[in-house]
Amino acid sequence: MAVAPNDSNRSSPTVLASPTATPKPNFSELKQRAEPLLRLEKEEYVREDLRAFDAVLGPLREIPKDAKEYVAAQALIKKLIDKSSRIAAEIMVLGPKPKNGEWDGRVDPVVEYLKNNLNDYDSSEFVEWSPVTKLEVKGEPFWVVRLKLRAKNAFGGYILKNTFYFIRQNRVVIAEGL
């Protein structure tokens, strides 16, 4: 305990208060904090979402083996790790969500892809863009956007098509309908 001298009265020392430790959460509190994390479903996950999992997993791991909640805590830890692993993998695989342009809705990775793959990019017309959404195909996540595109075909005639672009890490990895 630290004692600070008091100039006005040297005979009675003043005791400095020590910061109080925050009590550790009990199992029922941790379980309550874990439930919304296990139900978490978002269009786009970010790394900060994983910090919430860490805040619950740490105290759960500290529950001793001889505690009556130990088995339930281990089962909850497994569920939280499974969910957070899926979120982390999705963040790594997908990358940031591509943005629709404010003016005409265009999506930059798709425009780059079309510049490199259309017969005559300069004569193409972007008729309509859909919002970018997340879609799972056979358990694999992708960012997907639909574009109604008017462009020249190989014979020089104009065609109007709905095309779909599957994006990861700001690059088109699959194009359908071209």
C-alpha cells in the first residue's frame, strides 16, 4: 500500500486507492455473450468481428477441469472456434466487398475484366448493374454482381446479355453469360 505525505497534517498519512480488479465473468455470462456470436450472419465480415470471439474464448479457456461447467465450456469453445474459423476463412478468401460506383453502379474489378476480355470494349454499354452481394456456390463464398451489357459479338453485331461476375480479392474469378 502506498502512502502519500499530507503537508497540512504530517501525523495522518493519506492512503492512495489502488485500482479495483474487474471480476472474471462466470460461465452463464460467457454463454450469454457467446450466443449472439454463434448466430452472427453478416454480408461482410471484418477482422474486428473476430475480436469479439477472442473476448469470450479467453475466459472460457480459463475454466478449470474440476469445475462443473468444464464440459459445457469445452463444447461452447468448439462451437465458437468453428464459427470464428469460418469467418476468418471467408475474410481471407473473399477480400473486401467491391463497391458499386455512385454515379452509374459500375464495379471496378468487372470493368477491368471486360477491358481485357471483350472484343470491342469501347463500343460496349453498361445498361444496368445489380448491387454486389455475397453468394455461396457449393459451399464456397463469392462476391457476385449482375450486369446487363450491350456489346459487339464476334460478327460485329450488338447483343444484349445479362452477365454475372464472381469476384474474390477484387478480381473476377468466374464470368458467366459472356
